[in-house]
Amino acid sequence: MADSLVRYEQADSVAIVTMDDGKVNALSPALIAELETTFDRAEKQAKAVVLTGRKDRFSAGFDLRVLMSGPKPATELLTAGGALFLRLYELS
């Protein structure tokens, strides 16, 4: 796996955003931040966005290690994840 957790490709006017943390694509603060940055790019360059995971793996959901590390990190992760999901829903 490269240093990046997210790969961006574009086919015509469609952005293809692929999550790949080398494991189960758990939504960690780092993965969410990279997705946000990649969606910024997609909004400028594409008319549609496809979010996918590497072959045989989409996402295991939120990173359990972060959720179990305490109320503050869990709240921050869930807040960032909620904002990411809303952004995905609103992508036009």
C-alpha cells in the first residue's frame, strides 16, 4: 500500500474514489480527512463521484480502536464521520 489511504481516478466526468488502508478500510480520523480532501478535488473536477473500496473490501465502519479509546476521541470520530456522510449524500 502507498502512503495514501485514498486513491483518486477520473473516467470522463466521473471521479472514482477508492479507500484502501491495506486492511478493512475502517473509518479512522486519517481516512476521513483524506476522503474530505479527495471530495474537494472531485467537486472541482467531476460531475459524479463513485466511492469504493479495494477489491473484496468496502469498509468495516468506524475504527473500533478509536471508539473504545474514550469519549472525546469517539465523539470527534462520530462527528467527523457524520459530516462526511452528509457531504457524500449532498454531492451533486
